[in-house]
Amino acid sequence: MNDPTSGWEDCATAWGERSASFERSVQAVTLELVERSALFAGETVIELACGPGGMLPLLADSVAPGGRVLATDIAPAMVALARERVEAERVAGVDVSVGDIDWLDLESGCAGAIIARFGHMFATDPEAALKEARRVLRPGGRLATAVWDAPERNPYGSIPLEALAAIGLGDRPTAGEAGMFRLSVEGEVGELLLSAGFSDVEVTPVPVNFRFGSIGELVDWTLDLSQRIRRGFREGAVGSLEEFQSELERRVDRFTGRDGSVDLPGTALVASGRA
């Protein structure tokens, strides 16, 4: 059985190095999550699957003065990067620790809001993880979580995986499969929030765009950040990096400008509810 921590540990350094670029690309999702959370000064907010900590300064500012941000991630290397960011930027009121999104080592009713950006689709049991989130929220507390929409609405995430499949190193991405598209089946994330006991559930699609200066930059990005592509090249007996780049270049042709830059769109689903 694969250790879910190891993949994130392996690519943590790359996520840290590319954090600023990722934050720019998903800024609309971040702002929607914060708006849905309705954060206010003095309350406690939890961020699950915080990664290298790109959201932490904004969250801390949103609950200042007097508020607390409790951030967790399953990978110790990600936690270390998030702590470094908090220290370097002198962000007050933030505590970062290793923690699993499936089970929260926190008291019931201890938080006013929970935010998870691209985390719940990696939970072992997403419905159980959402129930656990509801447990630690105070009555009336808010949850805001973002997951990726279906592959056909996510060229950013799906095209590299299609290119990998074309050279025999994986399968074409499908909605509902393990990984980034786990919760992309139509209506599923909203139904899971309702099943977990949340009320006032809303789900909104939020468009994003990832810009790369060249096909080479896109190849490097996917090799650095995609566990599935990294695993495909590590475990595959056929295929080559040159073949992958060729397939990727052909598939992103319609998103490629005259200067060789590539703009890949995507769609996130931001779901929210009240405990």
C-alpha cells in the first residue's frame, strides 16, 4: 500500500519553489474561499492541507487582531516550508503542525472556520473527512473547500495526464478517480457536504489560468509538481521524456500563443456550508 505522505514529501521542495507562481494562478480560488469563510478579527480559522503555506499570511491578516490560524499538512516537509514562510514574513498568530485531513487532532467546536484548498479530494474518505471538519467547528461555523472540476473542464490538469497516457505510462484522467479529480463528479462535493451535516451548502465554479513561457516550462512544471507524472516516469518501462513533451506540445497547440507561451485554463469548485 502506497504511503500518502511520501509523494508530497518528494515534491515539497518544488512546491515551495513554485509557490508564488501557483498562488498567482489560483488567486481567484483563494479569494473566493476567504469570502465564503466570512472571517473576522479574533476568531480561530483552520487551514487543512496547507502545503508550503501560501495562504497563511492572508488568513492571519483576515483574523487579526487577536485571531489564530491553525494550519496542518500531512507532509512534514510541507510543514517545514510553511513554518519558514511564517517566520520569514513575520506572520503573527499562526501555528503549523503535521496533521491528516481525515482526522483532526483538535477539540470539538474549537474553530469558527475551516478552509481547505485542493485538499479534500486527497482524503482517504472525503465524506468522513468532512464530518470530522464539522465536528471541530463551533455551531454556525463555516467550511469552505476547493476541489478540481471534471477533466473536460480542466485542460491544466487533464492534458498532461492525457499525454502521459498516450506514451503508455498511465491512464486517461476520469472524474471520480483517485487524485485531483476525485470529487469532480457532477454534484458530488455538494452532496458530500450535505451528508456530513452542513447546511446552506453552495458550490460555485471558479475559473483559473496557468501561464507558461514555453512548452519546456510546462514540462518542467508537471514533472516537478504532479505526483502521477513523476510516478509514471519512475515506474514505467516504456515511454520517454521526449515523447511526453511531443504529445504535450501537440495537445496544447490550441492554447499556445505566437510567442510560444502556453495558457492552460482550469476550473475549481468552491463549496461551502455551515455547521
